[in-house]
Amino acid sequence: MYLSLFDPSFFGEIPPHLSNLSRLIHLDLHYNRDLYPQNLDWVSSLSSLKYLDMRRLNLSGVGENWLTAINMLPALLEKLEHLDLHGNEKITGQLPSCFGNLCKLKTLDLSGNNFSGNIDGFLGNLSTCLNNNLESLAFHSNKLIGKIPDSLGIFGSLRQLSLGYNFFGGSIPASIGKLSSLQLLHLSYKEMNGTIPKSIGQLSELVTLLLDNNS
């Protein structure tokens, strides 16, 4: 069951005839510029939800307490397979550790926000999932720093990895060569240096490689 509420006039109140959404799988809320977090409590009751699209919402004023803008997530973490929070420029702060419970996740798009800090803890939490099926991970266009950790190499199901337009430094970890399913690798416009690891040559499925504007 799919429900699209892509409508700038939607304020978060579900009409009575849509009150029973227990079989809803895909919820599309993107680009609701007048949608505010306090009107989204009902999302936490969507027991079958697998796909949640929350691109380009009106999150003005959320700042570092950005998790309150998606306060329904803790109840959904264990079942979500697709989460899109792209383009919410008002989201700031570090990646929350609770995202490490997204063990069924296949695609995660957190690009185009203002996340800061490093990704070590976030990837470390995800690495505890026994059956990790992550296929697409997009963090580009944020303010993330530090080095890309070696632990990235354990996500063998990744097909797309987009980390460009951040402030990562250091070199590309050799463990990148373990991502045998990778088709797209985007590491452009960062502060990385050193040499390109030979292990990239092991990525036999790779179609697109972007390493421009580094050192």
C-alpha cells in the first residue's frame, strides 16, 4: 500500500477515512514546506512501513535538536528498509547513534543537510547488524569531518556510496576494495590526500568513480 501526501498544503492531520493505515508500506511526505514535526505522531503507528520519504520538509528552527523533527523514527528503526531525508538543510548536529538500529535498511539518503562530526560511530553501530543488506549510502553535501574508517569495508552489499562535498581528510582506506558490489563511488570535493589505493582495482562492478578536487 502506497500513500503520497506530496502537497504543500498538507499540515499533518490525516483525514478520518485514512485513519487505518496498518498495511501502509510506502509513505511519501516530501516537499511539504508547511509540515511540522509535532503533526507527525501518527507515523509511529505505521506498523508495516518500509519506505519513508521525508525529503525537503520545512524543518526551520529545529537546529541541533533535529531528531525531534522525526520523533517517530525510534518506533520504526527495526523495520525501515528505505529512508530518505535528503535536502533538509536546517538539520544540524551529529549523526545519531540510534540510526545504528537500522539493520533492515537497504537505502539511506542523508545528503544535502548540515550534519557535522565524523561517521565512525554511525558505521560502527551499523556494523553490529548480523545480516547487513545496505545497498545505497548517501552522505554527500554535509559538513562531516575526520577520516573514512576502515570499517567501511564490511558493507559488502553496497552498490552506491556517495560521500563527496564534505570535509573528510586523510587517504582512501584500502578496505574500499572489499565492496565487491560497488557500482558508484563518489568522493569528490573533499580534503583527502595520499595515493589512490590499488584495492580500487578490485571493484569489478564499478561504473562511476568520482575523486576530483582532492589532493
